[in-house]
Amino acid sequence: MPRITPGQWITIKLQGQKANRAAIGARLALKTSSPDGKSRILHRFISTGSSFGGNSLSQTISLASNEKIDDVTIRWPGSDKPQSVKNLPVDRVVKITEDKPEADVINLTN
């Protein structure tokens, strides 16, 4: 029986400055790559929740094992200029603020 290897993940929280603070309407495109040269693009859309916990404003995205995030492009609502953040860490929660060039890693431990 094949061994199941747990995957990696990232949670991205967006904070608008010119756009609305909750970034509702923002679009994410994550470009990932793996050691064997495979790449893919994952798309997410920030929308309002439909019920308690049903649709969080933050995006938790599952990645394959050993996959890395090369680039995240955000299209903020009301802006025609995309924002790009490179080389995000995996297995972390990060906050990306509109017009800030780097993401902030959120430490969940006390």
C-alpha cells in the first residue's frame, strides 16, 4: 500500500487600504512549482460568507508535498493594477496588505 504523505498549506489574509479593508472582491492567483518541474496556477476569489464559518474571508489553500509558492498575484477590487508578492512560506498564515511589497507572517503560537 502506498504511503500517504501529508501535503502543505498556506492561509492568506488580505487587508485592503484603498480597496475595502476586508478585500471582498479581490482575486488571487498562486503560481506554484514542485521539485520535478511541474507548475500550476491556483485561483481564489474573496467573497462574503454565507453562514458561520462557511466561507471565511481568509483563504486556506492546500498544496502538494514539496510544492513551493513562487508568486501570488492579487487583483484588488476597484484597482486595475495587480500586486505581486513572491516566495511566500508554506505551512504558515500570512497577511498581505494592499500596496505593501512583502507579506507578514502571522505567528499563531503564544
